[in-house]
Amino acid sequence: MRITIRPAKPSELEVIYALVISNDEWAKFNGPYFPYSHPSLEMFEEHSFQRLLDGDDMQLVVVDGVPVGTVSCYWECEETRWLEAGVVIYNSEYWGKGIAALALPLWVTYQFENKQIERVGLTTWSGNPRMMSLALKLGFLQEARLRKVRYYQGEYYDSLKYGVLRSEWLERG
């Protein structure tokens, strides 16, 4: 199994859109406390797909040539160079196969190589134990736990913030 990340190609619009709307399982772990509904094809093309084509803050996760997810990042505060990153594997058939564990390091390395930053952050919630485990496995340190700040389906969850410094990332080799 060969895992890569890359910008999208213009010809992949329909394939990637179909992947994103193919099921809602991924949305149950990716901040489900924020309302989400599938975008129209036009909205997807104007927003997310443009980001995927550009490749600077969002790229495809590709397994043996087949897009299965995305890696992305956003500025929590661009003026202070506070960057947050994440990964989503949309197709649940690819869950539990270590794909995110191979794709996210490629993305973190890309960020350190292409942006003047000293830290990459990753924020998740206590309802996503796989992401919590992945962050630690990759060498991110838990830097904060905001207790019971995410309310979802009648239950409170914690928000967890992880981070890795450039020097720590380079040391892990």
C-alpha cells in the first residue's frame, strides 16, 4: 500500500466530491458538534476543491493512486504563525489501516518545509480516541485539555490540543 499526498487535478472534481458525500461516518469524528451538511457540487467546487487544486492548505490523501481523504491546515492566528493541521479519511473502508499515520507526517513535513513556522498544532476532542492516539504516536505532545467544552448528543466532551515543534519533528527523523 503506497500512501501519498498531493494537490487535486481539475479532472478529479466529481470523484472527490463523490468521496466527500459518500457517507457521513467520517463526520461523526470530525467535530460533529459543529453542524455539517453536504455541500452542493457548485459550493464544493468553489471552496474545498479550489483549496485542493491549490494544494497550499489542503491536499488529497491517496492510496495506491486512489483518493481516500484529505490533509488540511488553517491559521489559528497567522500574525503569530499559529498553524493547526488535520487529516480526514472519508472512506471508512480505509479506517484502521494506518493511512492517517502515514499521510499526516507527510503533511507536517510539508508545512515545516514550506512555511516559516516553529510549531504545528492538532486539535481534536475526547470523542475521537483514534486521533488522540495518532497525535501521541507521531510525537505531538498534549499541550491542553479544555474539559467539557464540546457538547454532543447529550454528553460533554473535552477539547484536546496537541503540538509538535520544528526541532522535535526534525529529531524524530
